[in-house]
Amino acid sequence: MGFLKKDSDFSSGEHFSVVSAECYFQGTLNVQGSLRVDGTLEGSVDNARHVIVGDGGKIVGDVTAEIIVCGGDIEGNVCAEMLEVLAKASITGDVRAKKMIVEEGGRIDGRCKIGEDGPAADDNE
């Protein structure tokens, strides 16, 4: 996770957004770059490149991103190219991803569709 280091090179043009630990945000975020949530975000996250939910972070809504790393809680459906569920994380909702890693202790309560047709699959099931 090099882009989260304090000495990261921000000259690459990538946009970074943060919902810090003391913040509460309500609404839909259409993020073109990366998002880190350490507070509470109530609403959907669309089109993000990276979404990181920190240890105390919580998203109540659907999340769509290329890469999602969940260390906190997501209550909603998740769609990603790559999903990483850390040891203290919890996802309550359906998951679609091409690739997924779940650390021991990580929890998912919902249906999972993992593989090449994960994120691009139709919802007509």
C-alpha cells in the first residue's frame, strides 16, 4: 500500500480523498482516485480506483472500485477487481470480485462471486 505512506509521491496526478476518524459523511461519492475511510460514510462509493476502509472506518452503502482493502466495516454490496478483507474486517452484503484475499478473522455475511466474470457479471441472476 505504498500510496498511503507519508512520503508518497503526489505528483502522479492521482487524487486522494479522506474521511478521517472524526468525520461523518452522508451521500454518494463518485471518486476518480483513491479514498480512505477512517470515519463513517453513509452512502455509496462509485468508480474509485482504491478504497481503503481503516480499522475504525465504516461504510454503509455499496462500494465499487478497482481495489478495495477493508480493515473496518462495510454494510452494502461490494464490487471490485481485487478485494482484501483484513483480520478485523466485516462485510455485510454481496461480493463480486475477480480476486479476493480474506485474512483469518475477516468476515463476510453475504453471497460471493469470485473469478473472471466477477465485477463484469450481469445482475440478472
